[in-house]
Amino acid sequence: MTDTYGDNSWIVVHNPNFAAKLRLFCFPFVGGDPRAFVRWAHDLPLTVEVCALNFPGRGTRFREPLFTQINPLIDAIMPALYPYLDRPFVFFGHSMGSILSFEVARRLRRERGLSPLYLFISARHAPQRKHSDPPSYSLPQAQFIERLRMLKGTPEELLQNPELMRLVSVILRADFEINDNYLYSAEPPLAASIKAYGGLDDPYITRTDLEAWQEQTSGSFSVEMLPGGHFFTESAHDLLMESIRATLQSLLSDFSG
């Protein structure tokens, strides 16, 4: 079962559970939508409610204008998120979603004095580290498609369909623009613990990139490398769920202990 609370189009809840002790908010990757996290609701403890961020321009919101800058996107996310923060919560973000979840956590601290218990960071270099790769969003279409092929997150049959790619590229380029133009500003480390995940064969994100996330927390920190490339979240789904489930069960035991 999938639902939203009221008319909140920003957050989709997979298997709503009003008795849940903990909420896991999932921030999608470039071009991603809540469907990427449907399985998670069945793979995690029943006392965890999986809430996926649902961005404009895709799925049920395909007629809404896309965001191309991170701060206006966060401005729009915040009021939609507040009603869900009535119980302990954690964040998971993959690639672009990692930096979004991080900045939303910092905004919550500034505006409400709230914090997720944990940040699960996936396939994204630490915000204070700069990469020298050219921006993806402005690449010519042929190079843009090759970049997507390298990331191995877009089906080959889609990459080879020029008409569909023209439509999909609009969404992907908008998200890449958010990711590529992100500018980090220094703040004190978050109180939330951070666990960073990476793919052993990811051509873009190294273990060193992930280890640098330790500077962003005053809590516990760890890195775990899983089999696969940039989208190891699919190829190593079971291993990822096993790792996240263990951390969440530890948090849940603290609530009942």
C-alpha cells in the first residue's frame, strides 16, 4: 500500500503505519522518484515507516515545473516535511539525494532545532570536497547519454531511444544542475551520526570521498563499500538493506530499552 498524508504531494509513504516508532525519509537520486523505495518498506522493520520524497516534474507531478537550484527546492520541501516530524526520524539519500538530505538536516537544525538520528549517505562525495568533473547538465546530448551509460542507472533501451531521451533528459538535466552547481558553506558538524555507503566499482565516488563525510558529524561515523557501481543500491540491494536494518534495529532498541 502506498499513500500520502492528506494532500501532501511531496512525500509518499509506502505501507503507511501510524503506529511506527521511526520514520525513514528517502531522498532520491537524479531523475529518481518514490518508486525506487517501494521494496524498502517490506525489507525493513515493521516499526519503521518509509517515506519517499516526491519531486515535481515526474510521476504524478509530471506537469509541475522542475527545480534547478537546491535552495528553492529545500524551501519547498520544508513545510511538507514538518508534519511528519512528530516522532524520531532518519534520512537516506543516494547521490544527489545525499546532498539534499544533508542540507535539509542543516536547515532543520537552524529553523527548528531538530535533527535526524542518523544520516545514511550513499554514492556522493562529502560536501566540502570539490570534484573537477565537468558539469553533466550542460553536456551535449551525445556526451550526456554516455555519462548516463557510465553511471549504469538508465536502461540501455531508453538510452537508445532518441525521442524518449529528449523527454527524460529535461528531468535529468534539471536534477544534475542542482547537483553540479551545489555550493558548500561551512557550519558546525551535525549531531546526527553518519554512515556512508559506496560502490566498489563506482567510477566517480571513491572511499576517500566518502570518508571525508566524517567532518560533518560530531556523532558516530562509518563507511561501508558494497559490490557494484554507482547504483549498487540495486545490485547490492539485500546487503544494503541488511546493513541499514541492523542500524535501525539498534535505534529502535534504544527507544524500548
